[in-house]
Amino acid sequence: MNQKSTVIVTGGNGFIGTNLVRLLLESGQYHVINLDALTYAANPLSLEDLDGHPDYEFVKGSITDRQLIDSLFEKYKPMGVLNLAAESHVDRSILSADDFVQTNVVGTYTMLEAARMYWNTLPEELKQQFRFLHVSTDEVFGSLGEDGFFTEETPYKPQNPYSASKAASDHFVRAFNHTYGFPTIITNCSNNYGPYQFPEKMIPLMILNALSGKSLPVYGDGSNVRDWIYVEDHCKAVKLAFETGKPGEVYAVGASNEQKNINLVTQICSILDDIAPPIEVPQLRDRGLKSYAELINFVQDRLGHDHRYAIDASKVQRELGWKPEVGFETGLRKTIEWYLSNPRWVDQASGGSYSEWIEKNYAWRAKKEAE
Ligand code: NAD
Ligand code: DAU
């Protein structure tokens, strides 16, 4: 008899989703249904090796499609949902928030409502076991000054269209728990890094730009601070919260690893200088670069750029026994090595619609360079 629990993961083809689906399958505890719309941020190669896996099924579709979601609950009778599907890039949300409202707000509401209707039909014992885990972000809390940390008690104060849409989705999740007793759990995590991250995000962008000799666009004066966590550590916290978290609870997740953007870019350059020196990269050989750091370029700032994020993760550590396992030096090196070893994935992610999108929308990032 199959003792595995069936779960629906949304956004499983994205960066965190790919790592989470792998973790769930490696545990041997789950049968995973991955519902993903395959937007620009999804790379079909990320989970290509799972084709034919007996505990993995992929469904292409949107979390805004109520009929489809109802049919998945009916067919698979899952014991929970891990909701990761989202539009996730702040710069894109500043250009237009339409897709962010649709997926993050309407989509999360649609998943919640479909899940609640299904949950209502369950016998009491299964009702008790069911969980809806919503993966959210520390950005909903706004921005910190030089001191202090975000905790589960920090008031919401989103300051960009992406974080506003995530805050709205969190509020729906909280409201469904309070109003209907629907068993939800929210995790609010800091900046993730690691394998399979789409190259528009800071760390892969800097790695891949450096390796192709392009400039490294640091926004403003580079003094903004982010609190970085290795993606596998985040996924372990999500799995643990799903399995042992208390319904109605919120867990702030972070690895106490604050970095100023400029320092982070400098570290990336120095690891690259060590493992892939410019003189050994065929397309850079004639550029006379001694270090990738020579490519650093301070550009116009992001509109409304939040200054600092930092998480106090003591609740998830104390109550669920979670702690981060991957140190930053090690994680950053592993990440850089992963991008160097996966050129097919990188080509697929960096080409086509993404390179056209950059040409069209990121002119401001080259401004200072051109001045
Ligand atoms: P991502 O952009 O890499 O992946 C998002 C995935 O969602 C993609 O596979 C995409 O195809 C899918 N998707 C988008 N719209 C959809 C829709 N309407 N229906 C179904 N699928 C859809 O994002 P990520 O970085 O992996 O983030 C995953 C989740 O974690 C998001 O909810 C994000 O807000 C949250 N989060 C991210 C970070 C981070 O640092 N990346 C930190 C904290 C929280
Ligand atoms: O804090 C969690 C959030 O982290 C997640 O909810 C988001 O989904 C995720 O995208 C991330 O948001 P950020 O805006 O912090 O990540 P991003 O990689 O876009 O930028 C990180 C920092 O680097 C930020 O201060 C802006 C800066 N930056 C970014 C890019 C892309 C640059 O200086 N240059 C760049 O080219």
C-alpha cells in the first residue's frame, strides 16, 4: 500500500519550487502534483529529469483557473497545498503590476477558496490533517533602518507593487484561518540564493554578466542590505512548517546573513577570480581584465528601493527546531559552481524572451555607464 501523502505544490518549476519539489521527493514521503503556468520565470529544464518519476506529476495551468484547481482536488484528493506560484521580481512589478495582482492576489485567493471548499467535504480526521502552506516574503514588512529585525509581530508595510501584492495574499490567507478555521500556515522568508534561480535576480545576474564580460549594475550606492539564505535551507523550513507548524501560525525564516549589495558583488567577483579567472575565459582573454570587480558599475537606483531587510528567525528555531545548515561562503561558492556547470540551463533561461525584455526595459540600468 502507498503510504505517501499527496500534495499540490504551485509554482514548482520556479526557483524555490524546483528545490522544494526535489526535497519533497527525496524524502520519500510525498506524491507531488506540481501546478505551474510555466511563465517566463519557469525553466522546463529545471525538473526535466523527473519525467516519469512515479511520485511526480506536472500539470500546466494557472492558480487563477478555478475549474482546473477544483478538478485537481477532485482527482488527487491531496492532504495539503504548498503555495509558491507568484510573480516574484520587484523590478518587473515597478514597470507594471498587472500580472502581480492576477497571480499573487487573485491566484492565491482562488487557490484558498478551492482548497477550503474541498476541505469542507473531508471527514473530520482528514480535515485535521490538511494544511495550506503559503510561502511569502519578508518584503511585506517594508524596510528597516540601520538597526532592528523583522519578526512575526512586525506590522505589514509593503512599499513596492510586488510586496503589496504579497501582503494582500498573506492577508487573505490569515483571514481564511481566522474566519473559517481553515488550517493555514505562512512563512515569510528573506532573500534566497542557490541553483535554478532565474538570471534576472541579483546573484545569478552578477555571475552571468561577469562571465560574459558585461557590466555589473549595482543600484544606487550599493549600501542596501539583504539577508541571504541558501534555498535548500529555506525549503527545509517550509517542509518542517508544513509538517509540524501550528495552523494559523506565521514563521519568519532567515539565516542571519546580512550583506550590503556592494560587498556581495565584490565577493562574487573574488570567488569568480579564483575559480574562473578572466584570463582563462576564452571570450574575455583579450579584454585585459585582471578582476571581475573592474566590471562593477553603479547605476541609477531602483524606484522606492527598500534599504534593509533582516529577519529574527528565533521563533522557527525555537518552536520547530529548524536551523540553517549552509554557511554563506560555502553556499555562494556552490551557487557559482552550479551556474558554471549548467550552461544548457543558463542558455535556455538567458535567451529568447528574457534577453528581448532586458533590451526593452532595463535601459536605465546602463545609464551611469553611458554618462
Ligand atoms: P520564481 O519567479 O522563480 O518562480 C515562480 C513560479 O511560479 C514559476 O515557475 C512560474 O511559472 C509560476 N507561476 C507564475 N504565475 C503562475 C500562475 N498564475 N499559476 C501557476 N504558476 C505560476 O519565484 P521564486 O523565487 O521561486 O519564489 C517562489 C515563492 O517564494 C514566491 O511566492 C515568492 O514570493 C516567495 N519568496 C521568494 C523569495 C526569493 O528570494 N526568491 C524569498 C521569499 C519568498
Ligand atoms: O526579500 C525577499 C525577496 O527577495 C523576495 O520576496 C523576492 O521575490 C526576491 O526577488 C528578492 O527581492 P529583492 O528585490 O531583494 O531581490 P533582487 O535580486 O531583485 O535584488 C537584490 C538586491 O540587489 C536589491 O537591493 C536590489 C539590488 N540589485 C538588484 C539587481 C537585479 C542591484 O543592485 N542590481 C541588480 O541588477
